[in-house]
Amino acid sequence: MIENNAKIYEDLKSILVTREEIAEAVDKLGKQIAQDYQGKELLMVGILKGSVVFFSDLMRAVDLPVKTEFMAVSSYGAATKTSGVVNLVKDLTVDITGMHVLIVEDIVDSGMTLSYLKKYLSTRGAASIKIATLLDKPERRRVDLQADYFCFTIPDEFVVGYGLDYAEKYRNLPDIGVLSPRVYAPEA
């Protein structure tokens, strides 16, 4: 495990959520999901790549026989803000008719990606479609969308770690930190 004094932490302005806080919140959320989906066929859909760490921990915290799938979408690239255009990169490989689908995402920011995914999947016969996210950033919302499950509400800061990245870096941080602007907006 990376210690929080490792070199990779030098690019952070601060630590927003510690690994211990994350573990506690994910465990609590997993118990709530298991209770809510008891007796139902649950398909957890991880959104690549950002949700992978959260998805892995969350599915192990859900004490039910869940099915898993992945989708990949892109709306950020190497930017710190969404482009507003959602590109479907990898679709589901299973029929979701009659299943209870839980989309698992790392962060709800503008809400545009998840709004697109909910509409897209709603045409495929699922019994229900809900959203679980690690982080909710309501200040940045550009569409009317609320996560059904979330661990933390955070301020409008650019965060990395626990699967969240900047230009494909920092996903391996075990904590969630605020990235220093000198990394993504260096002075010219």
C-alpha cells in the first residue's frame, strides 16, 4: 500500500477523503445496497476506467449473488472539465431485460455522462436502473440527475485517487486528494 508521504502525494494540494473514510463508507453503502436489492437479480455495471477501484470494493461489500458488467464512456479526455459530448466506447455484452441495473461510477460531476447512460439503458428492458457513486459534486451539475447511492458529497475541486485520474495518472492513490493546479494548469 502506498504510504501517504510517498512522492506521488507531492502533486496534491490536500487530502480530501482518507483511505480509512473510504473503506468505512463503501462498507456501509454495500450493506445498504444488499438490503435494498434482497431477492432481486442485481447487475452492477462499472463505468471504466474511473470506477474500477470503487466498483471492486463495493461489489465485495454487497452480500448478494450479483452479476457484473462494464461499460466505457468518454467525455473528458485529458481535460479537467467535461467536453459535454459523451462517447460510448464499450457497451454491455449481456441482455439486461428484467434485471435491476446499478450503474457504478466514481464521481457525478456535470451529470451528463450518467444522464446519457440512464437514457441509453432505459430502452433495453431493465426492471430498474439506479446509480451508485463514490463522490457527488452537486455544484457542477448541468443536468437534473441525482445519484441513488453515494458515499461523499464534495466541493468543486479537481480530485484524483482511488480510481480518479488526471491524464490517466493518480488512479493508484489510496486516498482522494485535491490535485494541485500547478499540475494541470501550469503557468505559461
